[in-house]
Amino acid sequence: MKRQRGIHIPDRKHTANDSGEFMPPSPVVTIPMNMHLGNTAICVVKVGDYVKVGQVIGEANGQNSARIHASVSGTVSEILETNPVTGKPQVFVRIASDGLQVLDENLAPSKIENIDDFIVAVRNSGVVGLGGAAAPAVARFILPDPNAIDYFIINGAECEPYMTCDTRTMIDDAELLYEGLEYVHRLLGIENIVVAIERNKPEAIRSMKALCDNSPFARVQVLEHMYPQGGKINLIYNVTGRIVPEGGRPGDVGCIVTNCTTLASIMRYIITGIPMIKKRVTVDGSAVKHPKNLLVPLGTPIRDVFEYAGGLRDDVGKVVTGGPMMGSAIPDLGAPIVKGTNTLLAFTKKDSVMPKPTDCIRCGKCVAGCPMQLMPVELHDAFLRSNPEKLHELKANMCVECGCCAYVCPARRPLTQYLKLAKATLREWQKVTGNTPAVRPY
């Protein structure tokens, strides 16, 4: 079977052997009521309330929302209605921790007898997609036509450099993850359950194979070490050979894709009753004194996380949340850890300098490296010419913003940034004209 293209980049998995220690709660945590794609959760506490670990402080606002729970015990000291970093309207609950980590006495294991019980548990857990998108996890298990799904793929690719939090899930929480696969098989009746892991994670492969090799329903598929192997569209193609159409979803080709830590977190809630209140975070980069994995309470200031990792070097130039390929620069270290935080990276000034772009030499490396088989240089030109019709023709919507084109460009042109703008331009044009995405032929 033909494999989708990509690029080979240094993985820099420095913390792969570090399972991660529990970081003690900060004196104050600031928890957003929206750590997910979808509707903001409804705040159900007020200033002065004493809250316990795992207590609901934000109730899901409809199907496309997720519960929010207190990550520390203590007193609600403030409810903010403005994001302290961006200034945009957003609700935050600030809790002054008492340091005791008193558990909510209402927490209890879930009794799962059927798929409806499972869906209720997933919804109550507050778990979201932990591979980066952060959509409410429950949406993956509400199937309009269960018979149309024949593949359940666990995403263990973790192809971004530095990031090792999913690797540790597949090693440290392997049995928890496998139990989740058993639930999926029993409740959804899906026969093809695949744990997809990149070849550069031998310990994770051994850990999952020890459980899956004799399984009647689950298997491990070792993937080539190539970025962006972990993208859903790429993963589906490389595991099944199926092509997700432009504007389509995995369910359109009979697949569900779930991040390994997402499923393990759901199972932890089902077994223990403890909802999503912490996140394993990889802390690394050339400006970090002691790179490590940490289990961090949600709402912890990023500044405190770096301090617990030994602090930052004096010549720090840039801090990034997420991987270096698709992550975002952080303007304020007071920003909190949220459910989707996988990695915190800090780089020295030397490593943070953006190279000066030069003229395109029409070498075609961006085309050869694009996993979606697009033509980034032509998309770039169409955007600069303000030509949305050409962007539509060139399938700009199929861009997954992986950064491959910018990485391989010898002229160091910021193609990914331009393609993000191009997609926004195309979306506005499609709203006006009513042109809908067409299926992209491969």
C-alpha cells in the first residue's frame, strides 16, 4: 500500500525515560471554563466557596462542551471574566489552594453495563481530545450508525519533536489503555482495533505488544518514523489505506481515531472516579535547565512549571506550548496549564532567531514534503494575489498546517503562516459564494 508523504526530522525525545513526577499544587491556580473546542462551560461556583479536588466547578453547556473540575482543594478567590493574557472575554475560576488536596467525597467509580453508561461516564469525566484538538471526547463515541465504523485507531504516533507524554502513557498506563480497548470492543463491537505507534518508541511498542499480541481484537501497528505521522488523516491512510475526503471526518471512512492518553484518562475516571484534573506535560528545550515530564494540576501557571523543572536559562528567547512544528508561542508565563497542554518548550535566543527568508527558487521541496500532496508554493502565490478561486482549486482546505513545507524550504520562507491566512481567506470566500469543499482525488 502506498504511504502518505512527510519529512524526517530529529525527534529529540530527551525525556522518553522519565515517567514524570507529581508537581505539588501552586498557591493559586486559574482554571478556564473553556479548555475545549465548543461551548464554554457554565461556572457553578462563586467567590468564597470552598472546593475539593475533582468537584465540578463548570458544568457542560450542551453536547458540544465539557465539564470542568477543581484541580486543587481551597477557596474560590476570584472569578475573572476576561482572559488575563489576551484581554478577550473568557471566564476563569481562580482558586487559592490550601495545599491539602482534599478529594471530593462524591467521586466514585462508574458502573458500565452498556454503551449509554459509557457515554455518560465519558461526558462526566471532563476528558477532551488530548492529541491537540481538545474537542470533547464524548463526541467520538456517539455514533449515528455504529455499523458504519469498522476501525478504532489509537493514536500513539506522537510525531512532534521533544514530546513524550503519550509515550509514557503507553508505558506507564499500558494496562489502563488496554482495558479501554476492551470496553470499545465490547460496547461498540468494533473488530479492528489498532494501536499505531511510530518506530522510534521501542519501549512503548514492547509495552503495548505484551498486551495486544495475544488479544483476539487488538493489535499494534508499527509506523514509519516520519512527521506528521500522528495527523488523523495521515494515520488513517497509513493504517487502512482509506482517504478522508476534503471537509470530511474519520467516520466518513469507517474510522474512529483517539489519542492514547485520551482513552487512558477516560478509563482512569471509570475505575477511580477521578476526573480530568491534571495533565502529564513534557518540559524541554535548550533554555530549560532540567528537562523532564511532570504531572501538573490544571490551572497551574506556566511560570511555576518551569520553576519546578529547575527554571529557565538567562538567555531564554522564546517559550512555546505544543511541539516546535505546530505549537504556539506563549506571550505570558502567567498563562495556565489547560487540558490540551502536552508540551512546554523554552529555547535560547540563539535557537529562537527566525531565519531571513529569500526568494523562492522553485525547487519543489515543499511539494515533495507535503503529506497532503498539495502545492504550497502555488497556494502561497494565490494568497498573495488575493485569488480565492485559485485557493479553492488548489484545495487549500486540505492543508493540515503541519509545517513540513516551511521546514524543508531552503529559502526559509514562512509558508505555513501564509497557508493559515490562505485558509481563512478561502473560508470567507466560501461563505459568500456557497462553494463547498469537493472530494480531493489522490
